Amino acid sequence: MALDGGDLVALMPFAARLGMTIDHADAETAVARLPYSPDNCTTGGLVHGGALMSLADSLGAVVTFLGLPDGANTATITSSTQLMRAATSEVTARATVLHRGRTTVTVQTAMYDADERLVAQTTQVQAVLLPR
């Protein structure tokens, strides 16, 4: 069963609530956008760090999920984010699988503002949850 970006976001209600959209996704790379919205901001109209971390976590789960065996699922087991600069625009995230193992998948997601400046980078490890 092939899933498009809208189908993938629909599997993650929190990502949908953030307004995340997926432009591309396969088992190795994925690209998504987080629109600039006052609902995703902190003081001064800056995109909230938690919104950025949620974008990265969600996109990392997508790229992991798309490479899993049938019936398997995934959950984040570690995540580390470095915030580089404040964002006051739409953010584009690009996730890349660094390592796909039997029990874990490591994904790195870089996030950019509308001027293509690096805003944040997240490295996360996803557990591979096989069906029982």
C-alpha cells in the first residue's frame, strides 16, 4: 500500500495539529514543511523550539516507518536537537537515514528557514517494533 504525504501526516495527529506537510518521503529521505503560525511560536513571534523538535521527530518516524518490514512499527528512543538560530518563517525539514539496523534506525534531520539558513539539527534513534 503506497502512502502519500497527506496519508502519512494523518497517521500522526499531533503532526497534523502542528500543520506539518510532507513534500517527499521514502525509506531513505523525507522532506516536510512546518508553516509559520502564531500557534507554533513563543514570545516575539519566534518558532517554538518544541515545534521544531516535533517536526524533526515526526519526519524521522516517517522515514523510519517507510523502511520497516510489513506489520512493524517504530518509536523514538533517543533524540538530540541543536538549535542554531531563531526562525520567523516557514521551516523546511530534510531527514536522512544514517543507519538502518535490525532493531534501531538512526535518522538525522536538518531544518532550514525560508532563506535556507540552518535553524536546527536533530539526530534521533528509532526502535524497530516487530509485530508479536
